[in-house]
Amino acid sequence: MVSLICTLRHHTDEVTCCAFSPSLLATSSGDKTLRVYTTANFSELPFSPLRGHGYGVHCCCFSSCGSFLLSCSTDGSVIVWSAETGEVKATLEHPGRSPLRVCALAPDSSLLLAGACDGTAALWDFRSKTLRRCATVSEASVVACCFSPCAQMFVTGCTRGDLKLWDAHTSLLHAEKDAHDLGVTCCCFAPQFIINGCCVEFRLASCGQDSQLKIWIVSQREGAACTMKLLQTLTSQTAPVLSCAFSSDGEWVVSGSVDKSVAVYDASLGTVLQTLKQHDSFSQKHRVQWCKSIFPGTAFAPSLMWHHRYVTAVALSPTFPWIATGSMDRSVNVWRIGDGDDSTAAESKETRCQGRKLPGHSGLLLTDWSEDDVQTWLRDEGLVELVGIFKANNIDGPELSQLNKETAAELGIESVGLRGRLLRKIEALKAEQNGSEAPDEFLCPITRELMKDPVIAADGYSYERESIESWIRGKNKTSPMTNLPLQTTLLTPNRSLKIAITRWKSNQETAAQSSSTSDNKS
């Protein structure tokens, strides 16, 4: 059912985390770097490795749209990277410069959370990159955190063994004392949730030093306190469980353990579907090379070298049937689930990740248009009589964007009506271009248009209400993001996202008015 397809051996220290976007795989390591691979063939991208942290990197994660990659480190910082270029977009520092052990981004990319060794959790507004609050959430190191699919709550786990549920304002909703004896190591929400009347139910997975993987039901009822109820305790692994993750459809949960195994469970039944042990096959030659590279000139007993195969990280692709597992032996194994056809997922991935298209054109921004692109646009807009003039004057995209009534007259466009029609269409084109610069999280994944009434569907993603309702009616209740069946067709308003979009639009209008005033004065 699950088979190994490749092993990546590029890190020079233990692998601490693995994360998938729709098209990339990222890994982090104690060697202070992140490695980024394309999921097309798992080759490393030209800008990889990413170097920016002063100490080991403990955790990495992608934004849901895949545009950003985040990482946190012992150096007390979170770095936001461009997933397309590898450039550093922002560096956020913990107020006390405490070492950061874990970070998570809300599904709607509104909030960024990082857990620190001093028991605090720092919460940033991701869009503005401003710190909202840094609060003490534990008496011990915070080593696990995750957001709920609706982005309205998050969970923290600490080395003391407690799990705590918080709202987006860092108010405590529920505390589960001693959830894992000797400490929590990881936690994650299933992407789906269930709405029963006024009650919303989420599934949460957590694992710890007690060698157990637990599945919890987190319930939130309007006007009542949140509750956490233990649903299952999974004990197939015989040593501390270091990492866990749900599949995109919520049907599987996968965990990696110090016993060198990866367990694949049916998340509903709690039964073991398969146990993967390829990390246990790390050869004697590789063990010797690893130990000598870290401690040159030292002799090692085989019993010592066996310890460097703990499975430290697991991740599942949101779009393809792949699992990535990282180990203390510095390797990353990529596994394939079943023998399904990837074509549908690939098509979906391409649709989601492409840039927003301008009307009548192939998707390039105006400033990137060539002379041929401009001429094609003129024909599409019914301005065929201007093609010859623009061709003779070598007008490309940047020059088109700067065109005004004076320069249009200089080109020999004598008709006042034609000149006015051209300028109106250019203004409409530029307005559409400005709209395409909206944060990707503000755009509906279906239409790629700015959302007016965002709602959260059962797959955990936000959509424009009208678009997702139309999709559900015409697509047999499947998720536009994963192509998997939606467990429920109920939609929850995403008020925080709507407020953020309204605020962004207001800022855009203010900037446009200021620009117009400046133009009139000049």
C-alpha cells in the first residue's frame, strides 16, 4: 500500500521537520539550513539550501497557498521565505530572543504562532508582520502547536505533557493536564471538521514521550466552554513518538517514532494499516560515514551508531499520495501511497498555484507584456485599428502602462473617441492589475478573485460563498483544493478574513486617492 520511491541525503545533521506545499517539499535540519525540492521529481531547487538562521532549524511550514515557507530556530527568530525564489521576505524575532522550537501558520494565513523554550508563545499578524502578543502559555518549553482548520483557535503542547487550547486572542479555552506523560512532542488538527447545529467538532492528534499517539475530539458550542474528549489511544510504536500528521482527507494519521518506524493508521478506526521501517535499514557504511563526519578520528561501537535512525518528522502532501519522513540519520524518505493516478491532482495543483489572469490575456502582468502581447490585447478589446500604430512605435507592456492622452496624440491617434476608449481600457487593465496584487490568501481559490463574503468549507479552506456554493452544486460535493469528498456542505463565515480584506481594500482606495491627488496637482 505504501512504497518507498526515493531517499534524499543532502542535510549534514539530523532532519527536524518536513513540510509539503501543493508543489514543493521542504526539510529543515540541525545543520542550520532548509532544503527545498520540487514534487515533480524531488530534485533540489536551484536556490536551495536556504541559509539564514544562526543555529539549528527546528520547524518549517508552508502557507496554505504555497507562496511562503516559514522556519524557526534556536536563534529565536522566524524567517519568512519566498517559496518561489528562496528570498527572505521577513525576519520576526521573539521579544525575549528565547529559542523557538515550533511554528505554525493559520490556514487562512492571518496569524503566525511560534512556541519558545521559556514557555511563551508569540503571535504575529502575518500580513503586517507585527507582533500581536507574546504570552506565557506553559511552565515548560513549548514544543508543539497547531491552528484549527477555521483559524479561530490554536493548541500548544509542552515538555511537561500538557495540551492547551487557546482562542486567537490568546485566551485559554481548555487545558488538558498530563495529556502525555513525560511530555508532548507534536500535535496537529485534521483538515476537516463537523458542524452539528450550533456545535463544531474538530479532530486533534497528539503524540509524546509516552510512546502514544492520541486522537481527541475538540468541541466548541456557541455560548459554552470548549471541551476535549479522548477518542483513541494508539500504541503500536514501542518508543517515544516524535511527530504526527493527518492526510488531507483526514482518513489517515501517520506518526514517526524513536523505535525507527513510521506507523500509518486508519484515523477513524485506530487500526494500523502499515508500518514502515526503511529508516531502520540505514546501512553500516552510512552509519560509519555519518559518525565520522560529526566526530572525526573517533571510533564508534555499532550499538551507538544505531541510535541515529530515530524518525523525527512526518508530513503528507495536500495534493499527491506522498508521505515524507525525516530521521536523525540525516535522510528524508519519500513514500508513495497506493498506485493512484496523479493527473487529477496535478491539474488541480496547477489551477490553484497559477497567477491571477488578466482579462483577454495569458496571465502575465502588464509590465511583463511584450509588443506581441500588447497587439493581441488590442485585438481582443476591439481596437484592431490601433495595432499598426502600436507595432510601428514598438509599444510594449511598460510603455502601454504609461500611456496618457498626450502620448496617445503623439502616436497619431487623432480620433478623440478612439483615444478616449483606449485610455479607458488601459485604466481598466491597470485596475485589474492592482487587484491581482492582493495577497493570495484574499483570493477565492476557485475564481482567483478578491473575496467579498469568505466562508470556511469542510476541507478547512476559505472560499467566496457564492463560488463554493456553486461548486458544491455542480461538483458532487468535492473539495476544490483536494478533489476529495467534503464531509459536510455546511459553510462557516470567516469573519476575521473578511475584516482583513475590508481593511486591505480601504488602504488600497486611500493610496489610489492620494496618487490621483498628486497627479492632478502636477
